[in-house]
Amino acid sequence: MSDRFRKRLEAKVRATNRVHAYVPKLREGLVQALTPFVGKKVFKQGGSLTAKVEQALEPLYKQEGSRDGHNGGGRPSFWRQQGQYRLAFGVRTSESIEGEEYGCLYAESTIYVGEVQGGVLVKFTDEERELRSDYTADEIEGKRKAAEEAREKAREAESACWPFGERDN
């Protein structure tokens, strides 16, 4: 792997580790802010959040990041993802690529917070995914190499089936 691609991989790994470490903290803050709204309407007719829910989330937006997912400075940002049957938020962060003046790489994750029916927050989801935040560039490089080797073996096995293919229709 060239030095340029190695530095890009390292930036992607740093961004992924950071966003994965951030997700449980943000989910906890979201659940805390939204607890008073269980059993209450959280979506307006058009699908946007009600004013009271927006107001309850405002401290998190101010403390944690921007609403649109573009926060600069590598600080994680979050926004509500659209959907009428679930309450979910996207989280994104970026990392500069060492040696590149303008380059950066992003990592994103989704936090599923609750189930919604008829605009009402019915319950919080039980989903608290275990997201690793200790990846290394060497580990990912090794996994990519193993995946490429497996694809090559699969291509060879498929070629060995010629002229019959894999199925007899």
C-alpha cells in the first residue's frame, strides 16, 4: 500500500473509532432528553419534530454538534434521520489526512432511538450496538488483503466450473 493510501486509511480508522466511541454517549443524551415524550406526539403532520421535542434537543445540539452533519474541526455532529416509524439520528465525524492540506475522510453511524406510531413515540429501542472503537490501520489492511484473496479463490473456483456454470436450469 502506498504511503498516500496508508495515510487515508489511518484517517478513516481514526474517524471510525471516534464516531463509534461517541455513539453510546450521544444515545444516552438523546434518551434522557426524549424520555418525557414517550407516549406523546413527537412528529408534526409533515414529519418534522414538534417544537417541544426540538426545544428538548436544543441543549444537545449546542453541546454536541451541528444539526446538519457538517461540523468541521473533526467534532462529531448529528442530525435526525427521516422516517415516520422510527426515531433515528445520524452521526458523522471527519479526520484530516496527514500531509494533505485539504483532505479529510468521514465516518458515520446511525443511532436508532425509538419506535414511532402515528407520530407518537411508543418506546425506546433496545438496540445498543457494540461498536468497536479500537480498530487499527494494520488490522483493516490485513482484513482487506484476506477479502481480496478470498475473492480471487472464488473467481478461480467459478472459472473451474466452465463450461457448466454453477446451476443447471
